[in-house]
Amino acid sequence: MEAQKLFEILGDLECEWHGATPSGIVKGISLDSRKVREHYVFAAIKGSKADGHDYINTAVANGANVILCQTLPSVLAETVTYIKNSDPSIAYAKICQAYYDHPAQKMTIIGVTGTNGKTTVATLLYQLFSSMGYTCGLLSTVENLIAGKLIPATHTTPDAEGIASLMQQMVNAGCTHAFMEVSSHALDQNRVYGLPFKAAIFTNITHDHLDYHGDFLSYKKAKKKFFDGLDKDAVAIVNADDKNGLSMADHTKASVKTYGLKSMADYRCKIISNDTSGLAMVMDGKEVYTQIMGEFNAYNLTAVYAVAKEMGYESDLILQHLSMLPGAEGRLGIVKTENTKITGVVDYAHTPDALENVLQTLKKTKKSGTSLITVFGCGGDRDRSKRPEMGAIAARLSDKVIVTSDNPRSEDPQLIIDQVLEGVPGGLKNKVLAIADRTQAIRTAVMLAQSEDIVLVAGKGHEKYQEIKGERFPFEDKKVLEETLSSKT
């Protein structure tokens, strides 16, 4: 991208230009001053933990010749162009897409937002359209996939440069469709600004990320921003059973479609049976059987069906492929071994609503006289107010509970556990244990389990690590659970 074209790219934004006239070739663009090299654009953006303006001089010293910023530094370098804008995150998003030759415009882009279900819906969409013969890309919490090639994910939604780079790789690989989770952080920070979404799905909204947004209204506004930004050629697909569903699409220019299990909706689903072998449903008037269990997954599958229908595909074709999808890793993953009749379950549930949904699902599927044993913890450096709430939910819906470490990060694991235990009602404390070591907690749960019992290990799901004091140690819930079940006699 020629630097001179920055004028054209940013033409519709109110920007002030200072310093040198842009010339030469832009060789890269970044938010990170450490990654900046000669002829790079550096975007100085104020974040929740750091302010990019503090690193402008470092970026210039490393070779940046264009600086996007909200506030000019006191001294301007003679050879550098400074672009001042009231919100440089928008300018950054535009330049990133332009630098990579607008890859989003060359694919059908579908986004999913909501507190729970984003990963599952995005993954199911990727699986569905791939199974129907399309070359697809996926941006998700669990993994990024480009035409079947795995690229590890570090954030739910990458920054604007990461999105543009991955989408360019998708286009180069022949992808026609891209499916992505759209987090509230990404929306608040304009990481997906200007992307031409063909469809946007709203799953639900519950208590989460208040450590970042401050309050529920701000969190909701961030989610709503997704739908406010859609154009008239897009479709907004919202959960009619969520009390905030329809309000998400209040001011959208897109056409609006609804889905649900209980309310009147454009796409309705009815559960016939729900157990560890999967779901049997009537969807849009036709029966379908899937390998995926759980009422909340009936919602997810209905949302996926609605997208495919809105994209013009026939019901029979969609349902045929839908019935064969395996679902997302670490979401209600069943773990069974030959030597025991205990059912292990691994799930990513890390919010009050998600934990309650999983436990309600498992309570409905377990046999009379058997126990549901739950192992879970809460992440450190995250919303602390949900900890006692999750303690209360686990104690109420489980027969036995072991509270343990999740990813304590910089916090003391025992203090987190103590805050979880504060929510356990006095009459239920006798069925709750606290074991900080996660491996030992899982082993204890399996030791306590009897034939036909269910052991749920919640909170980390697909993760292959445990983060303690700034360091990530190898750890997999599924692996520990499998090994422990296999060794039980």
C-alpha cells in the first residue's frame, strides 16, 4: 500500500495531518511499538491497561513513518506523518483492511456475538459450510482455521491487523466464507469496524466481562454496536427467547430474523429427547438427530440452521449435514472409558449462566439414584462478582462439588476459592470440598464417583494450559479426566 493512499483511505474520517507528507511504501502496520520496523504505520490507541501514546517515540525510533493518534506528542519528528483523529481505532481498522487489499470484501463474512455460545455457533457454521463443499475460514476462541489448516488462537477476536492478515490468508487459500466470534471487547475497540458482515447472530447476554465494561448496560451497548453497524443487505438473527434479543436489533438497517425454542420465532425448534448420545429435535417442522447434547445446543443449532436458510439453502440439505456435525472442542465433551461406567464431561462453562445451563442439562440426563459431581473454579484477574454466584449454582445443582483453581493468573488461588465458597448456602456446605490443585481435584471427583455417575469438569474446556503467576503450564482437563477414569478400578 502506498502511503499516499492513506489520504484516500481516511478521506471520510475527520483527521488532522501533521508533520511530513506521507511518501514511499507502507511495509507494515501495528499497535505494538516493539513490532514496528522501518516504513511502518504505528497506531497509538488507548487501551484498558496501556496507552499507545506512551510508545510513540519508541515506534518512531524503530522506523515508523506514520503515526495514528488521538493526541499529538509534544515534539514531532521531522520525517514522520502524524494523523490525529478523535478515535484512531477506526482509522486503524480501515488501514488494516486496505493494507491487506480488502480481503473481507472477497468473502461472505458471518459473525456471532453473545455471552455464551459464540464458539459453538461459529464452529458449527464452519463445519456445516465445509461439509457442504465450501472452502471456509474460522476465527474463534478455540482455534483459527483456514481451509482446514490450524492456526492457534490467542484472543476471542484478534486486533484489526490480525483479522485482516488472517482474512488475506483465507482469500489466498480460496476461502469463500469466513465465520468469526465477535467479542464485546472487539466491538468496543472497533476491531471489526467496517467489515461487511452478511449475517450477524446474537445468542444471549448474561453476566460477564464486567471487569472490563464496568456495568451490564455498557456490556449490552457493546454487543448492540454489532447490529447497529450492519447495512441493509445483511441479516440480523437474534434469540427471541433472550429478553434482550429483539432490543439488540432495534436500530439496525439489516433485515431481522428470530429463532427460539419457547417464543414465537421465524425459526423454531422443539426438543424430542436430550441425553448423552445427543439431541433429537423438530426443527422448522422436520425431525433431526444430532451428536450434540444440551438444550442450549438446541439454540445454537437452530441459529446455525437459520443462517443457512437465510443464505438460501434448502432445509433437507441443511438438516442432513447438521446431523453429522461433531461440535466445538471442550463444549460438553463426553469422556468415557471401557473399565468404568462413569461418564466424564468437559465443558468451557465459566460464567454463571453457562454453568447453570450445563448442570441443568446433565441433571436431566443422569439416571435416578446416581450423582452429578462438579469440579470447577473461577479465573483470576477477571470479574470477581460472579464467583460466589457460581458457587451457589454449583452447590444447588450438583450432588457433590469440588472447588479448585481455574487460571488464577496473578491472584492467590485460595483467595479465589474462598470467594466462590462465600456463595454456597449454609445448608449445602456439607457437599462442597475445596482442593486448590486442579489435577488432585479431578482425581478426587473420579474417586468419589460410582457406576453411572457423571463427573463434570468445568471452566477450561478446550484450553491446553493453566496460567499461574504470568506463566502458562501444560494442562488439559480432558487428558487428566481420561487418565484418571482409565486407572479407576
